[in-house]
Amino acid sequence: MTNKTYSTENLGGYILLGPGIGSGSVCVDGAITNWVTGIIQSQYVGLVRAGVRIKVGSRADLRVRWTLEHDRRFVVGQRVVATIPARAVRVECGFFRRSQQRWNRWVGRIVLVEHAEREMVYTVKLHGEEWTIKSYGPVEGARQPSKPWDIVNVVVDPQAVDLSIAAPCVVFRNA
């Protein structure tokens, strides 16, 4: 893989001390996982699910949900690292909204199209943000093969996102 896709052997070299928002992707055993750091803005607990809203960029929020049987404790203002499997990222053609309203949804532009073993991997830069996210193709709703500079919707199920607590002084470097 290319830009900002690290192997697990070298991941330690991409850690810096200090504040900031970091993002990237890691390829382990042929599966791509996106990661982004952020700060918890709010949390909620319902009858069946609990979740948090994380500020991950200048304008983007990331919603994360889990069932109540997975007892997870986070605090507002806490720095976390969210991991999103590339298989959980759905890319849709155009500006229209086709999926559920409670899912994470951002507008972006395809910046890189790569050929993986048997699939296409799309790297999408989110509009107004400094981070990118990778997804396996195809782009839903596209009438012809997608290419760089195509505008797309990026959709992620909040239950597919996993959270880890980031140490207060350790964040990932944007490389």
C-alpha cells in the first residue's frame, strides 16, 4: 500500500509526543484499518446502546456506538484513537444521502485509486478536513469506474468503529 499505510513492524516509528489530530491506515494480513485520533465531545446511554461523539477534525464528528453488555467507560474531553476497518467504510457516488441518518456521513473526494489483490482500494480526502480514509470498492451508485477527483459520500456504521484510550502525551504523527 502507499501513502499513510503502515505495517505493524514500523508503527512505533510513527508515534510522537505532543498534541494534535493524527490519522492514517494500517495494513495487517491484507486487511486495511483506518485510524484517527480525537477528543470525546459527548456521551449517551440508552436502553440498549451507549455511545460517544468524537471531534476528529476542524468540522467532522465521529459517532461510535456499542451495546450495553460491552461496558465501556469514557470521559468527555478524553483523547481517544478510533479504528475503522476499511470493509466498514462505504463510498457512495455524488452528494445525495442514501443510508440511515444516524450513521457517520461525510462528503469527500477520491484522491487515490489502488489495485489490491482482487479489489480496488479508494483513498478519500474528507472535505474541509486534513485526514483521509480508505475503503474497498466499488463505489455504490457509480455508472462508470470511479477515478481521482470524483466527489463521493463516505458512510460508516457507528457500531463498526472501535475506540481505545490514547495516552495524554502520545498521539500519532501525520506522515
